[in-house]
Amino acid sequence: MRITGAEILAHPQSQLKTVFPISVDADRVGTDRSHYIKTERLVLRRLRPHDVGDVTALVSDWDVAKQAGSIPFPYTTADAVDWIAYADAAWERGSEYIFAIERGTDMRLIGAMGMRLKRGWQGPKGHIGYWIGKPYWAHGYASEALGAFKSFCLNQVGMLHLVGTVFADNERSVRVLEKNGFYRQRLQWRTYPDRGGKRKVWVLQWSPGSVDAMS
Ligand SMILES: CC(C)(COP(=O)(O)OP(=O)(O)OC[C@H]1O[C@@H](n2cnc3c(N)ncnc32)[C@H](O)[C@@H]1OP(=O)(O)O)[C@@H](O)C(=O)NCCC(=O)NCCS
């Protein structure tokens, strides 16, 4: 099964069988519930059960959900409950690290960002996904969060290669990745039964040596 962008952030429990844990210095990440990443305007922290309401409200917007291949739609409270439980279990297994994104000024949950570890022929790759609630778009939040999250993936988890897979018409997301040093590696067709069938996707990659436009 292929994943794209934000869909890793809303995987139903039933798809867990496609995940396999890889220990890439996962012990350095720890399972500390208080683990967080701070940026100038944001705090990335682990999801909590009481995030269900905010997650449901933000992801149930088609403009957010449509950019992921398998976020359920309509998106319900039950989907958010399952996803938060999934995120917790995946973190404990060391197979995926998903953070809620909070705005620093009022600690409002505005989005989420995660990395799933997968084996690739060059070694482990971290597949990045994210979403920002529509009311919070165009403030540079995704770009800012990704800058810090990328450091977490590289320095704390120990990844060498990061990948983002984006519907080709999702220019905003391509831009967020490119601003953080990802480059367009290939354009290909993939099938997403719940998103109109065959879709063109960009696979963007970050590897050592990629130029980071944010720094
Ligand atoms: C993609 C998404 C995360 C971007 O969040 P955001 O916080 O608004 O992003 P940022 O403000 O950091 O950056 C957006 C960039 O896209 C640019 N942009 C906006 N609309 C654009 C368009 N139609 N075409 C090209 N670039 C566009 C912005 O100008 C900005 O770049 P800049 O800082 O160089 O000006 C958000 O729109 C979202 O969650 N969408 C739905 C879910 C999704 O697409 N997830 C990713 C799946 S791969």
C-alpha cells in the first residue's frame, strides 16, 4: 500500500498491518509523553485524547482531507479517536512519530505532522505527512513546523533520507517541502480509489546535501 502526505496522519487501525517497526536509534527518541519540539511560533507535542474535538473539526474539512489518499471522508469523531490511539501505539512501537502542532500564543491545536519509517533500497526512509487546519493556512506554519520536525527526524530519530508524496496539483504542499530542502525526485501515477482513482503525484526527497532554502 502506498501512502501520500497527510494520509499517514489519519490511518485507520485496519491498515496497521502495512507498518513494520524499524529501530533507528529509536531509543533516543524515548517514549516520554512530554516530548515536544519548539519553534519560534509553534509547539509540536504528542497527541492527547482530548485533541479529538479539534482534530475532527479541522480534518472534516474536505479541502484538508482531499489532499490525502485515505483520510476517511466524511471524517467523524470516531475516526479521530482511532487515529489518536493509532498515533500513540505507533510511537510506542517506534514505527511512526506523529505530533500535534500548537500555536504558541494560545496553545490552540492547528494541525499535525508525522513521519512513518519505511524500508527503502537505500536504507530506512522517513515518510513525512502533515496537515494544517484551513483557518490557519498561509501563515507559514507548515513550513516552520517542517523545519523543526525535519531536524527531529534527522538528529533525534537518526534518519538519513526523508520523503514526501504529494498530489501533483497540491502546489502549497510542494512549496512547503521545497522550502525545506526537498527536491522533486519523480512524477508518477498512483491509484487512490477514494480520491478519484489514478492521480499524478510528486515524490519529493530530502537527502544529505539537499540545499535547505529555509536556512
Ligand atoms: C499544504 C498545507 C499544509 C500548507 O500549510 P500552510 O501553513 O498554509 O503552508 P505555509 O504557509 O507554510 O506555506 C505555503 C506556501 O505555499 C504557497 N502557496 C499558497 N498557495 C499556492 C498555490 N496555489 N500555488 C503555489 N504555491 C502556493 C504560499 O505562498 C507559501 O509559500 P511562501 O511562504 O513561499 O509564500 C495546508 O494547505 C494543508 O494542510 N492542506 C491540506 C492537507 C495537505 O495538503 N497536506 C499535505 C499533503 S502532502
